[in-house]
Amino acid sequence: VQLVESGGGLAQPGESLRLSCAASGFPFSRYAIRWVRQAPGKGLERVAVIDGGGQETHYEKPVKGRFGISKDNGKNFAFLLINNLRPEATALYYCALTDGTRGRGTQVTVFS
């Protein structure tokens, strides 16, 4: 199993970023994908999850309405669109399987 995140970077409040997760080594369309994040000095926090088929999604309350999770089963990619970035979104973002397997993460830093 391999999960590789990309797309993070520096952004100003109000901007958007799209994070990508390239997956390999397992039947991607059969697995739900979760995005989690770890802010400086804090523990892992769940952000959103999407089912294997890419039809059902769930968002945690702090991000609901501003984040969008999706997956492309034909290309084995998952995505997290972050709109209207806020400073509290600064964190290392990981894509993960629901058993906890995750990649190395991509850093999002929001500064003004």
C-alpha cells in the first residue's frame, strides 16, 4: 500500500488549495479514503472521508461547507479541496485508509 500526498503549500487567508493523494498497491475503488491533519503541537484530527465508490462523504464540523473530498477511481487519486483558507487550517495533511495507514503528508501553511 502506498499513499502519496501533494498539493500543499503557502497560502493567504481566503485562498483555496487542492490536495491530491496518489494511491497504489490495493484495489482503490473498494476502499474508503480519509483525510486527516495534524496542526503544530496537536494530535491527529479527522477532516473528511469518502466511500470506495466516491458517492458518500462525511465532513467533520470544523470544515463542513468549506472542504470538498472526492476521488477518481479510474486514476487512483483522491482529492481534498480546501476553500476559504483560515489560519487554523495550517497543518500537515494526510490521506489515509480507515485502518490508519497513511502517507507522509503535505504541509499547508496559511499566513497573512
